[in-house]
Amino acid sequence: MHRLFVVLENGMQMHYRRAGDGPPVLLLHPSPQSSAFSVPMAQRLAKNFTAICVDTPGYGLSDRLPGEPSKPELQDYVAPLRMFLDALGIERAALYGNATGAEIAQLFAHSHPERVAFCMLDTAGHKEDADLDAMLAGYFPDVTPRRDGGHLLTHWDMVRSLALFSPWHHDLAANRLRVDLPSPEALHRAMLDYLRAGKDYAAAYRPAFYTAKHRLISRVRVPATLMRWAGKPDLSEVDALIERGLPSNFTVLHAGPSVEERQAVNERYLIEHWLPSGVRTPPPPPQTVHDAPRLQSTMIEWAGGAVHALEHRGGAGPLLLGLHGASSSARTLSRQFTPLVAARPLLLPDLPGFGASETSAGLNHSPAAHAAIVAELLTQRGIESVDVVGEEFGAAVALELAVLRPGLVRNLWSWHVREIDTAYRDAWLREADVSIAPRWDGAHLVTAWGIVRDRQLFSPWFERRARNAIARDGALDPVKLDAAVFDLLQAGDAWRDASRQLLDYFFERSLETRVAALGIAHRALGDGPLGPALLQGHL
């Protein structure tokens, strides 16, 4: 399963997953989830088809809708989908949509029938507006970041309750589901999709309910299917759609209660009706464009998975490589690099296990291990000379990169690096060595919020004494805290492992000693903004 980006004609980037070969099948996910939801079905289809799972704009890693409308209609997602197919060079595809994805699929099939070979609707139905108004009262709670972090527990309650009640916020006995509660790790992965979507998580989610209408779905004139899956908690909406009558181009597919049966029925239909077409899918286009006016996302594959990176392919001079800290990400670090866009080529990878990058099982989160991966990525691109800005753990990775590839690193700017003595090391291991691995009760969310919050109040954050107090305006800005917590939650205990490694790496040997030994030009940037400092004569 390859992860990729593509640039649309309006400059948007959309993230997608792709596997297999053969006629294209485009899988559209529920909201506020991402293309990761569609991976199990895509892996099944990839034996015979080119399965493409796309992140709906504003969800997963895809850009938001242009202009970020305050109250988008689901129709607003049709044009980006058409541009997505154009960018991939796909003239016709089978659409397989689930929930919100099903409603986008039926709108697209109506608007662009010439682009749709088959429209497959899974978890689609009909409900009257008055019934929806009553059902949705309280369905979409406000998750605007709060200073106390309470919005995180609201997210957790939503994600967890989706497996407990239908609808999730009606806790009556009649609404209780009889299904296994997902593992804490699965709940955590789903919650990260909610957090990525942010306070606008309902942008496509809410209008999808009101788009599930017989009068809209029955407009579809291409060959179409409607899935009636016995495992769906509430089949009344599906049955209401069937009872109202569907056009002759529709086929109702029936599946037993298991997910396996549901997938098999859909797969069989596609094999019978779409596979014989013999349509071939063009190879993926470039993920970014040269001299874009902003940093763009790209995925770079390595032996252990895929690394997400932000890059600017333009400017002059050697590549400037940005390496983030143990609790940060490329996206957070990128705010400091905005003034450098157009000045020189830039590459900011999410180290494996951090940000949006994947990681191989058992990866040792040492500076040396990550330096070897970064070296592999640079070799893939034929890069032989770089300047590096390393934030905390990233500075150690940069040094190991110089050891591994002598002559590669010309200059190193370090940021947020502190020397480690015995007292600090012992205190960190005693007070700060805490796990944020997912817990069944969501307590890891409170721990992560506490770490990020106290970093703004004390230095070091685990020494909560008057002499360690930090006084700065806006220290507890909820939006900034939320972004930092998201980075930390994406990393999970990879943050803890990398931080431990960093303690040992700098223990008894200072950054300056190591830099001098390697003969690298070095400058410490302190805690100020990086972009202006680098632009003012330091490039």
C-alpha cells in the first residue's frame, strides 16, 4: 500500500493510498475519519484492481476546501474529487463510498456520470429532515481547544461511544450496541483522525446526514449498488430507501453480519462487472510541483514504510534540511521555515514514528538509527550536501548523519538543545519518564496535555518550583497547546524512547564537543524565531 500526494489544478494537495493494478476503484471514507478506514477493503481489491483510498478535503492529510467555507455543503466536495481524478489521469472509475463517502459518491455520480463506471453505496439510506433534526441534537459537540484540555475527553467519549450506542450520544437501553469495544490502540487511531480534522470535524459529517435522501440518490443514472449489511446497527434508514423504490440501474446487495461477508459481496460485484473492462490505471503523477509558493507534502518510501515530509523544490543553494524534536513534527517545525520558502530548497521530514510517518516494528529510536533512515532518503534523491537545522533530538540526528556520511553536513544550526548533567538526567528519569501509550480510560490524554501545558510554565517542565517558573504572554493559548499535544499523541511512546536516547547521547559530552570533532560549522539559534535568524546573514 503506497501513500502519496497529488497537486490539483487549484493548488490543493490531496493525500491518498494506492495499491494493486487494473481498473481503478476509488474508495471514499466516512467522516471524520481518513483513507486509513478504507485500507482493509483496498487490500482485498488490490488483487484485481487499482485500489485508491483518498482523504476527503479537510480530513486526514488532505488540504481543506479552498476558502474554508464556514458551512460547507456536501456538493462542495464534488469539484475537488473531479480534479483529483483529472490529476491522476483517470477518466472513469468505480466509486465505492462508505457513509459520508457514499453520499459524496452519489452526488459525484449525478454531476459527472461520464466519469463513473459504477457507484457503490455502502452505509447509505434515507431519513426525513425532522427525524434528523431530533437525532442530531447534541450529536456534534463543540471541540474547540480548551485551556483545561477537556476537549480531548470529548473527542475520546465520541470515539468510544460509537461502539456503545447508536446514535452515540443516546445512552438509552434501546440504543445500546452489542459489539466488542475496540482496543485502546484502535480508539486512539480513530481519535487522531478527529484531532486532525479539528474543531471543524463536522464540515462534511453533518451535511452528509441531510444528503442521504431518496430524491437525491434516485437521480443517479450510472450502474449503482446499495449495500444492505446485516451487521449494521440500524438498518431502518437503508430499508426506508429501498421501500421508496430505486431506479432500475440500482442493485441491492445483501451481506451477512460479518465484515468479511460485507467485503466479499462488494468485491464479487466488482470482479463480475468492472474487472472485464480491462481498463488500465495510469502511473502516479509527481507529488509536488517546482517553485510552489508554499511548502508541499510528499511521501518518501524507505525499507520500513513511508516517511511524510514537507518540501519546497525551488530557490538556490544546497538543500536546507529541518529535523524536528522528539515531541514535535515537520508540520510544527514548518512554521519557522515559512520565511525561507523561495529562498532555497527545503526538506522537513517527519522522522519514522513521528508526525504522519510510518515506522517499522521495533525501530530503535536512537539518533544513529534515525540518521541512517534520513541518509537513505537523501540518497534516494541524489543529495550530496546539506545544511541542517536540528531541533533538540533532531540536532543529535544531524550529528549522527555527519558521522555516517562524512562531508554531507556543511552547517548545523541547533535549536532547543540543552546540556545534560547528572542531576538533570536523574531528575528526568525520576519525574519525566512517563508513558502516554493509549489507555482504555483515556487517561493518556490528560497526561499528554499536562506535559505540554507545564512546558509552557516551567523549565524543565517536570521541576514545578518557583525557581523554574516561566513567565510569558499567551503561555496557555489553547490552540497552540492543542497542536503540541497532537504532535505528542502521534508520537506516543516513541517520544519517550527518543527522549531517553537523547539523555544518554548528550550525557557527559556536549554538543559543541561533538560538533567540533566533526568539523561542522555550528550556530546555536536559542529560542527565537528561526526563519529571520537564518535569513539575516546566516544562510
